[in-house]
Amino acid sequence: MKFGFMNYDSKFSRTVNRLTELVLLNFVFILTCIPIFTIGAAVTALYSTTLKMARNQEGYIIRGYFKDFAGNFRQATIFWVIELLLYLQLRVLYIAAVVNGDGMMKAYTIITWTLGILYSIYFLFVFPLIATFQNTFIRIARNAFVMIISHLPWVLASYLIVAVPLAASFGIHTKILQFTMLFWFLVGFSLVLYLSSFCLNRIFSRYMDR
């Protein structure tokens, strides 16, 4: 006797298969992030794969991941270096605040939190944009600004899906941190990007036929 939930085409089986794919994809993503300078290309490749998964167009997942990793490596790495330099700027502001005393610290806190959030929103949109559209560096950088402003609610939704779990994981009690780290190591990165991809596809689908 066969139970419905055990059938290959059942919702349960599809969910288990998808989760298995995300676990494997998460491992490959972490592996390709180890050199640090490859993180931009890794995020782009992960987004490229999860965006296709959200549209049910993924094909061979791991093969596709490495193809997108290599194909977008140069452009994604340039944006990643720029992002690191911008966050280094925030570190310089912190040093300046320490030197200038407590009065400067209040201003630093407001400035760095504001800039940090804006930077993260922008770059969390740039990498999936690179993954979806072939374009020059300047056009990608410009289009990201325009599309973020034009589709702000969906952009913020996709951002919060990624940012809130990350912030919660590293802002809670240290005794729980080991469990959240296990989550990120097993499936966290691929899962949150997969969920955010549904929001991003709502945006990108409007431009794919143009």
C-alpha cells in the first residue's frame, strides 16, 4: 500500500527534495566563500541558482552554481571589493569617534547604522541583479539604484528576509548562538536567499521581456 505523502510528486516529497538541494547548495556556497575575496561571486552564484529554483527553472543545481560563479566572477568581485571599502569607511568613522570622545560616538552611531543599512540594501540587490541580467558595470550600478527606488516594498521585503535572521542569530544569547550557527552551516544561507528570491523575481520578471 502506497501512502500519498511518499509519492515522488507529492507535496511532502517535493519539499524534502527541495530542502535536500538547499542543504547541498549551502555547503557549496560556504566552500566557495572560504577565500573571502570570492564572497561576492559566491553570493551572486547562490542568488542565480535560488532565483531559478523559485521559478522552477534550475536544471542541474551544482553544475549551474559553478557556471554562474565563474561567469559572474569578475563583475561580482569588483562590487564585493567596493562593498568592503565602504564598510572600511565606517570603521574609520569609528576610530575618529573614539579619538574625539563621547560626543562624537552618538553621531557615529546614527551615521554608521544609517550607512550600514543603506549599503547592505544596495549590495543585497546588486548581486542578484548581476545574476539575472548581463550588463556593464556602470549600468548594473545605476540600474540597481533605479530599481530599488522603483520597487522599494519588494526590495525591502527581500532584504528583511535575509537581514532579520542574520541580525537575530548574532544578537541573541551566546548559549543559543551555537544552534543558530548550526542552522547557517546546514541550510541557512541558501534557505533565506531562496525565500528572498520569490520577492526579487516579482521585480525582475517585469524587465525580462523588455
